[in-house]
Amino acid sequence: MNTIGSLGPEVAVVAHSLGCVTAVRAVERLAAGSAGGSLGAFVAVSPFAEPLTRTGDAGLDAFAADGLGPFLAGADLPGAGPHLGAVTVIRSDDDPLVAPHLSDAFARNLQARTVVVPEARHFLAAHGVTELPEVVEALTR
């Protein structure tokens, strides 16, 4: 919440993976603690707000099994939507960690525009993604 500061049309948030629902929850708290308001834009890259399927990554699978459910509980995407401004979801068609249908569900819950980047996996440098011009495009729409 401190990183976002206050809500306003000049404020944009870009988040990735679990950081997306984390940012939504922060915006919910900011909106509840002030006179409302909203962001100018919210860009969610590989977002999800539902339990993950097994990924094959031992650490992530352990967190998904034990800690993810309580973390996701209480996130109200439709309720937060009016405070997020223009929302864009960016996902890959071959994400090995967040199944595309989970990002699509996140987008539907926020009535967001969805951009699909082919073969970008989970948008990690280890997957060969070091730039994401789709974020800049979403912020300048």
C-alpha cells in the first residue's frame, strides 16, 4: 500500500503473477481507507486469483498447497474493479506456471482487455522475456 501511495488518475500499477492479486488487495484497502478513488490504469501480467494447478516447481507447488488458499481468500476482484481504472491483462499462450484459463478468469472478473503474447511462458528472463512492450502499450492507451 505504501508503494502505491494514494489512488488517482495519474497512478498506474503494473504487477506480475501473485503480485497481481496482491496489488488488487492493496488497492481495495486504499479505497476503503480513503474517500474511494481509483487508479488511472492497472496492468496484470500472468495474473491469477484461484488455486494453481501443479506446476512441477517444488517450492511453488508447496506454497500453492499450503499458503495460497488463505492468501487468496477474501480477494474481491469485481468489487475492486471500479478502483483499478483501465485494466489490461497480459498473458502467454504457454505459461507453465499459471494456466491461461486462470488469467482469463482474472480478466473476466475485472472486465479487462486481454492481450495474449505467444510463447512468452511466464514472462521471466529465464524464459527469454526481457522486454514487454505490451505493458507500455497498455499504459499509453
